[in-house]
Amino acid sequence: MVPCTSSANSNTITMEQMITILGPTACGKTTLAVAVARRLTSMGRPAEIISADSRQVYRRMDIGTGKDLSEYGDVPYHLIDICEPGTKYNLFQYQQDFFDAYQNIRSRGALPILCGGTGLYIEAVLRGYRLSPVPQNQELRDALEGKSLAELTRMLVDLKAQNGSNMHNTTDVDSCQRAIRAIEIETYNREHPLPRRELPPVESVVFGVDIDRDLRRAKITRRLKARLEEGMIDEVRSLLAEGIPAEDILYYGLEYKFVTEYVTGQTTYDEMFSRLEIAIHQFAKRQMTWFRGMERRGFTIHWIDASLPMEEKVERILTMNNKL
């Protein structure tokens, strides 16, 4: 593998660089990534997609996570459906799995395309964050049990300041369970600073799909209605029927949190829809806040208008400084 350097100020694409396509939920980034991969492959430059989505790693959680696997067709993809529901996949595992997939793709002479909306995952692999595997700390968890999300968030902010950490933005910490896990990780990293495996930064040119706020909101609402009609509620019922505890499904947030509350009789259908719609809008806003933060932290993100025709979006990526 060609040695990698920081991607922060990359303005050109070379054969050694990865392509990264990011954006908020419902912006069309997966469709764009697939179109780019297909065009590259037709040009004799095979390309494969690495997902950067913290929930699409789980098997049988398809509708709620928006996998849309039919979109990929013959385009190879990685880091989707790699672990069982009920488990707690984390950033450290993602970084390890990403690098394995990245090396595998490179070893076959293909070009990796990183695509997703989990900004923390994207930044971790592009920067080469130094991470440690973090075991559960039951004593700490017991001490934190019963604290509000606001209290846990304040504790997490203090720990991040002590560690100089950029991890665990509110995009990824939106429940008490997630906040406790984040505190657990930050506490462990403060006491055990050495990682198990040193992973280098990955050189990449980064594209962002910029979607108008009103258009994004309309697409989120349409997509939510479609997913409910396509069986998202039955998907949650199936997970519960497997014996996965409701609290474990709630952990995954957004669709799984609100639909589980509905299925278990804690809320009505209309209440579930309304609260979930608001939560997804808020999530998309937080995603954009993270991406803007990446720019402040030194990344160059080349924004592409989501409303442009697909061919024009693909062309803009492929002709960047005429390096592909």
C-alpha cells in the first residue's frame, strides 16, 4: 500500500487517493457514490464503496437504516451487514474494519470510495485517530445510572476537554445509554492512552452533497412515510421476536428508538411519526454541524449541489483538476 498522509488540505485526486462522499441524511450521497463507482469501472478503473454509517453495520436492520442495497447493483460494497443486532459496534471497531477493507480493495487494484453520513467515523479514518479497545466498566456504569442526558453530556464535555478529544459529538450521543458509553470510552482513553493498532491517516479528496434545507426536510418526510409503508414497524417487531431486548433496540436511536416505543405501547402511531420526523430533521442538522466543524478543523470539502443532474455531479467529481 502507498503510504498515506493527512487529507486535510487535499485539492486534487490522484490514483493513490481515496474519494470520500459525505452529506446529511436524505441528500442522495449513496446514489451518487454508486454512480461514480460505475463510471470509474466503465473507464477501466474499478471502484468499490466503503460505508461510513454507524447503523448499517447491523444485519436485518435494513429499512430503518436506509441501506437500499438494491441501489448498489454490481458495485461491491463493504462494512454493511457485518455484525448482529443487539451488539454495540463502536468507533474503534469501525476504524479497524475500515482499514482492513481499504487494504483489501487496494490489494486488488481498485479505488475505494468512502460514503456515509457518520462524520465521526469519516474523520477518524481520514485523520488516523489513535484509539483503544474499550471494555465495559460496570462500576462506572452503575455510578452513572439515573443521571439525566444533560448531566451526562456535561460530564462528557469535561472529559473531552481533559483528553483533547474530538470524538462523541452530539450527532452520535443522543441518549443516556450512548452518553454513558461515550463517558466510559473517554475515561478509559484517559487512563490507557496507547492503541492496540496504529493506523495511518488516509489521503482522500472529500466531496459533500449540499442539499437545500427545505428540500432536505421534504425528502426526509417523504422517505419516512415510504419506510413505514415498506415495513419498518414489522422490522422492529421481528428484532423483538428474535429475543433482542427492547432497550438494546432503543440504543440504536432515531427510527429504532421511536418505532420500538410505538410497538411496545409507549406511544401512539401519530405521536411516533411526529416525534420521529422532528428527530430526523434535528439529526440532519447536527450532521451538517459536524461537517462544517471538519472544515474548521482543516478539511477541504468540495460541496456539490444535490439538485444538479446526476451526470453533472459525477462529472464534477471525476474531472477534479483532471487527475482521474
